[in-house]
Amino acid sequence: MARGFAPCALLCSAWIVACAGTEETLITTTPDGGAGGAPSNVPPANVSFQIQLSGDLDDSVDADVYDIDLESTTERQFASLHAAGRSVGCYFSAGTLETFRDDARDFPDAVVGKPHPDYPTESWLDVRSDAVKALMVARIELGRAKGCDAVHPANVSVFSADSGFSITQAENAAFATALAAAAHERGLSIAWSDEPGDFPELEKTFDWGIAIQCVEYGRCSRWLPFRDARKPVFVVEIGTAADASRVCPAARALGLGAIIKDSNYTAFRVGCP
């Protein structure tokens, strides 16, 4: 999803370490803790979640995990969130060119495809490209340097879009695996927020999920493999406080936490009890 779409004190002093192994899947994880071989730090499933991608950052929201923009958030703001006992995930679009990013001019023209249908100021990227992979790894490294505990790359699934490129599912899966490996090698966990069925057994490589509008579109059950693998899933619905009576019971029935956000992903948040 594009920007504006489109997981106990410092979470018990650290993100819980989780690891898994798999064979004969498009996306693979090494037995000692994640793609790339490094352990991945994962938020517990029972913590509270906030995502804010626009507007002045409000660090007073009562949430254990903040998901915020990688570049617009300052190191001082990261430090403030950590001092308040929050863990921080860092958002960026990995499959589209966002022209406001500092590295936007570093993408070769040949890797920039058709506009995203929902965000026409953004264009799909050829995720098979070594240049695209290198720039995304550099963003993950920036996240590590600034103080991210996790990264949240969005728009990873380009193969199913009208991108202007003929990208296979396997080629796209290799890109997703590379992102996970880069995060794990730097001691970061990585969140998945595209469709959970895009690649087989995503829950064995990605550490937690952000299920965008799964209640509205009846897709929350697709996230159950993450839940069953003890990987936290945070449901995010677009709406108002009046939608809590619809959203909260539906998420709770599946054992998932949920919040309600506005469509611009400002500080506005309604949490489910």
C-alpha cells in the first residue's frame, strides 16, 4: 500500500525473539532465526499498536508499538518513543517509487513502471532489478541507524499488479526474501501488509502482520497462518469510532487485535478493548 494508504516496558525490554524454518517454499527461512540467518525481534501478540504516516507525530498515544514513516521521523523522535517504552516499526514503500523520498532520483528510469492505480503520484518498480534491491536494503540500513526496531515495507507484491513489467511470482518472492534477509541481518523484524496469500507460507519468513481493512473486505481469515504460527497480526480498519461495534467483535472472534484509523493515517486512533 502507498503512503497514506497504502506490531511492558519496551515490550518487556525487548522484542520477543521468534524463529522458524521451512523447506520447499517460495520464501524460505533458515532454522536459526529468519531469512539471512539472524534472529528477528518480534512484538508480542497482546500489545497495543499505533500507525501514523502523516501529520505531526503524536507520541502521547497509549500504544506499545508505533509504526511510523522511515524518513520523516527524526532520530530525536525515535529516541523519545524508546524512552517512553515504545518499540518502533518504520514504514516505506518497497514496490513503488515515492517521489518525495530522498533517494527517489537514484532509481534508473528503466526500473520505473506504470502509476499505482490508487496513488497516481507513485509508480510501480521492477523488483527484479538489482538497483531496486540495493536501494531498499539501503533504506533498511537507514532504519537500523535511526533506531527502528522493525521495518514495514509496503507494496511488495508487484507481480499481481499492472506494473508494466512481466514479473513472476517466484521473482517477486525472491525480492521479498531479500528484504527479510536484510532486516534480519541487521537485527530488525519485518512486517507484511500486502495480501497474506500472495506467496506461500509468508508467516515463516515475515515476523508480524498488518491486516489492512481485512474486516471490511472479509479477508481476516487469510491471516490465520500468521496467528497460528504465533506471529502477531494487527488489524487496521479505516473508519470512525462508530465502526468499533462492527470491527472489534469481528477481529476478536479470530483472536486478533484491531484499531480504527482515518484514511490519511494521522494520529487519530480508536483502539478495540
